[in-house]
Amino acid sequence: MDTRRNFIKKAGLGSLGVGLWGCGGNEKKATYAFDEIRQSALQPHTQTFNMCGYAAPPIETVRTAFIGTGNRGAGAISRFCRIAGVEVKAVCDVRAEKAEDAKKLVEGVFSPDVYTGEEDWKKVCERDDVDLVYICTHWDLHAPIALYAMEHGKHAAVEIPAALTVDECWQLVETSERTKKHCMMLENACYDFFEMLTINMARQGFFGDLIHVEGAYIHDGFESLFDKNARWDLWRLKANRKTGSLYPTHGIGPVCQVLGVNRGDKLDYMTSLSSNDFSFDPKLKELAAIDPDFEPFLNDKFRGNINTTSIRTAKGRSMMIQHDYSSLRPYSRIHLISGTKGMAQKYPLPGKIAAGHEWMSDDEMKNIEDQFTPELVRRIGEMAKKVGGHGGIDFLMDWRLIDCLRNGLPLDQDVYDAALWSVIIPLSIWSVANKSAPIDIPDFTCGKWKTNKEFDLTLNGGGTTKVI
């Protein structure tokens, strides 16, 4: 472990150094750092405990604290009011008005304490009456809060991405293993109905041998990056100063589950390519002319409009992941699965299935849904749609998390998934900066991917948590 950490530090991964965040035109230094990064990915790490399939002791009432109560946090707090067997003990946000608004959201159901100081999230994690810390802050705080929560005996549920650096990814893994506390990244796309259908179809062999998958986050949210009211401290705009696949998990999470990555296969190596920026520079010049708050951004180099990352797995399958948040394109996560016996593609909607050269008819699709819809969706799906949250998938995710914690069941997404899906960000930034050079992807399971069992698509003793 120390040897691996030394490689990470030498490569600049832990401190956002040159080898990861940009070459600065120094080709020789970039090549040196590249060699070190490759070695760091292959360094031995002794797994202290396998969190894949781990069932923590059941918790009858899951006492929860929410840190970050803006858009995503407020939505989650509202959903928790509909789940039996939970209690909201604390809400925390650096903006006092957001924290107070969150308390009002649950008025009459819960009476949480309110925290608003810059580092009050630490006080929240230190409480003795909290079992789960639900993290919805800006990205920079995701890993630090999750780590602090686990160190203080709490399970961590963290919004995407779970980490921003390779070192943070390893810290999450090591801390979860040592403390035996779950660290689940809240990747709601894995709970979308078509995605869960295709995961089950792949498990049942419908697609035959899996060959190729594609995922994406193509979402024209460009204007929202400059909204000072919606984006506290313009944090999301600042995050786009780096060039790479900055938000890969919506696309990569579901297709990794289709392939059984970390549970029968692993991501081997990747290469990443970004276009130039055709949007940020002109927009910032326009805004800076009328608003001085945007002047400091004028000399920054922002991400290219679209990033395409290609990945090969240990079993020889291929994967394509795209990220585009600033082009005039219809929303898409692609979600394409191709196998020797069939294929599926979700976008453009509605999702389609093929077992030959033509898409299935509506009647054939109905038969597929009747045969392959997982038990979780059959039991909770319609209720989730009524509660809402991206069409119900947010509620499905939250309900499943709480039901697993209450019944002492393994989670569908573990810390290895959180680390692996998040590490694409720093590795893609390095690859783009080095003319799309290939780079090895760390195996956070330390070889256990060969024997880890796939997560259970049935309720398997769960399903006892009521929807209020």
C-alpha cells in the first residue's frame, strides 16, 4: 500500500499535479508522469476486507443526516418523508436559508437540527445519533465528507461523482474496508427502468455473449452553469475548467452493471479524446462585458464541448462513454448493449430491443418487459413514479438503499463501483492532455472481481420497508 501511495504522489495524482491535471506544454515531464501513473495503477494493494456483497448489521430505523440541501439535497429530503423506517436527524448547508428551507420541508414529519457553518459537516458526522450521512454538496467535498463520515462510524451515500482524484478513490476503498461502512455513490441512472430491464436480460443470457456497450451524459445544461442563483459560488462552472470526461457515471454505471464489472469482469485500460471549446469562451466574453463577476474566468481554459472515452475490459469487451453538457443536442444517455444474440438501445426514446436486424414490435416489447422486469421494479416501480424524482428512479434508489440497510442486505452499488466509475474523471483528463494516450485503470477490488458475485436483482429477504 505504501509503495502504491508513493507512486501516486510522485505522479501528482494525490495533489492534482502535472501528471494528471495538465502537461503545461512540458512533454518530457508528461511522459515521465505517464509512466508513473501506469505503475501506480498496477501496484499491489492488500484488501483488508471485501465490501462487495457485504451485509452490514441491520438498522431498524436509519437515522440520517443530509449535508448539502440545495437542489439535489432538498429533493432527497422530500423523498425520505415517504419512506418508513427512517428519521432525519440533521440538515447542513453553508447557506443558512437553504438549511432552514430543508427543515421546513420535513416539518410535521421530522425535526432535524440545523447546521450552517463552513465546517459544520464535521459536527454532523461526529454525532452519535446518525447512521447514514447523505452527501449532496459541490463535488470537491464529496470524498472528504464521505471519508470523515465513515471514520466516525457512519455509512455514506454520496452524490456523483464520489471522488475527483485517483488518491481519493483509493482512500474511499481503504476506509470503507477498514471501517466496514458502506460508501454508496448515488448513481440514479442504474435504477432507471429500461436500464434495470437490460441488466436482468443480460443476466438471463438474452444478449448472448456481450461484445460492446455505450453510455453517455449528453445534456444541454450549458446556460445553468452561469446561473449565480442556482449554482452556489458558480462551482459547476469552475469544475468545467478541466478537460476530460467530467461526469461519466450516468453513462458508465449502468453498462458496467450490464457487463458485471467488478463482479466477473474488470475495466482494463482507456483512452480519452475531447473536442475544442466552442461555447465557454464566447459566452464568458459576453457575460463579462455586463457582469464583473465573470471577468476572473476570461483567462481560464475550459473543457471541450464533447468528450469520448473508449475502454477495453479484461474479457475483451469494448465500451464507449461520452460527456457533453454544452452543445445543442437532445438529452441522451445512449445506453446501448450489443451481444451475439441481441441488442438494446434506450435513446432516442422509447428504448428498443432487437434479436435480429429489426427492432421488436410494441407487442414483443411488452412480452420482454413481462419476462425480464426485475422484482424490485415490479414491487416498487409504480409507487416510485408517483413519488417522483427523475420519473421515480431517485425514489427507487433511495428506497432500495434504506431497505438494504434496514434488512442487513448488501448494496447494489459498493465502494468499488464508486471508486471505479469516478476514477474515469482524472484518468480521462490525463489522457486528453497527452494526445489521447491509453492509460491503465486501477483494479480497486484487488483481483476479487474474478470471484465476486453479481448483486442480487431480487429483494432476497428485503422489501419490508413501507412507502408512506
